Amino acid sequence: MSDTDLVKLYSGRILALAADIPHLGRLEAPQGSAKRRSPLCGSTVTVDLRVQDGRVTEFAQDVKACALGQASASILGAVVLGRSHAELQTALQSVRAMLKDAGPVPAAPFEGYEVLLPARDYKNRHASILLALEAASEAFAAAASAASAAEA
């Protein structure tokens, strides 16, 4: 990777997102939690959330990732409250397709992932970018499973 490529990949906008991640930390009593780790770079994201009426009502994330993973967590954190599990899964699939299959930028409210388009050419960075979305989707599934078990 040349210096010019690095400058393109780590733009000022990506670095600004990485420096200002919403909902950092952990929830005291989450309904669902999930931790995802990228084996390639060692980045990790842990998500805790609470759900009511099929929507995320509380969200926290512990992010130990590269600038691209941090930027992804920042984009997610800015729009995650009020989202359904289906919306999170669609966002995950859309971002994955954007990176791996030259798919379009995800639809609103996840269009902020457009800033990560330059990472398409760096397959070794894709896993880190997807961590926050994967963890959020898994945490939501865990919350839904816990709610189903409690109702049974």
C-alpha cells in the first residue's frame, strides 16, 4: 500500500468519525450482547443493547479496532436507536455487498457508510469494518431470544 493509498483510505472524514464514536461503553443490564473479533487484525467490538417493541432502545459499544472499524462503529452508533433487527441485518448485508461485490451504498439511514467506499480495494480491512454491524445484529438476536424464553 503506497502512502497515497493510505491517505485516500484514512481520509480526514474517517479519522473524525473514529475520534467521535457515539454510545461508547457498556450497558449495566443489556437484554442482548455480542462480541465480534477480526482474526486478521485483532480488532474487537462488543455491543450491548436493549429492545422494546422490536426496536433498539438502548445501545452501547466497546470498540477496540483500527480507524476503519472505529469509523464504522461511529456511523452505526449515530443511527442505531430505533432500528429493527431486519434493518440492522439489511445494513450489514448492504455494507458487505458494497465492500465485497461493488454494490451500492446502503440506503438511509445507513448511507454514512459511503465514507468507507475506498476500503473496497483492501479486502484485509473488510472484516474490521463489518464488526460493529455484526455484533449489533447478533446482540439483537440474543435479546429477541431472551425475550422469547422469558415469555415461554
